[in-house]
Amino acid sequence: MPRAEKLAKRTPTSRDVFNRFGAYLLDEDRCRDLVIANLHPVPACPGCATKLTWTQDAAFRQNKRVRCNECGGFFTVLSGSPLSGMHMDFRTFVLLCFCLEAGLTNTQISMLIGDTADTVRAWRRKLALLEIIQTTEAS
Ligand SMILES: [Zn+2]
């Protein structure tokens, strides 16, 4: 078999890449940064709105628990947000959002993120509600 033919047979097709795609190919830090940039343009205590110190901000951006110096409250990046209690890492959440926008079905997305179609359905509803709330507030 000629070399070019061998390489043509070994070249991954778009289907091959799709079937192997997953959150593991994304960078957790960058995905977390993306979510934080939207959720907290200016990171502050959700209890008293005190701005974070440099040390607190660094921990906050790592999604670690932070204690407020003013009110003593503990919080993380997701505290008090609609994403509070999320049981997936940030790269899985970003992949889920991307797939929803790309028009994939709940079953396709569930295979990509390694969760159930019911979980995807619940997130689809939750994120659609958030979009309605944000659109309503903007107008
Ligand atoms: Zn506080």
C-alpha cells in the first residue's frame, strides 16, 4: 500500500474526533476563568460586598473557600449563584454550554459530558431560564 494511502486511512475523520471528544481535552483553569469572568467581574464577598484582598482573590480564582475579613462569611466562586451546588467541573460545564449552543441533542451531549440525558435536560431548562431572566433585566 502506498504511503499516502496509508496516511489517508489513518487520518482521523470528523466522526473519529467527535467520538473521542470530551471535557478532558479542555483546560480546567481556562474554563473556570471564563465562568468567573462572567459571574464576578469584580470579585467580592457575596455577604457584604467587600472587595477581596490579593490573597483572597487568588484563592477565590482557584475555586477555594474564602473567608471574608469584614463579615466573617465563607464563600466560593459559586456561592449564592445559580451554579451553586454544581456537581461537574468547569470544563464539563463549558462543554455542556457549548454543545447546547451548537444544537446537539440531550443524548449526544450526555455522551460527551459523561452524564445522563436527564441531567442535560435539567441544565438546558436552567440555562434557558437564566437567559430569559438576563434578557428581561437588560430590556
Ligand atoms: Zn463579607
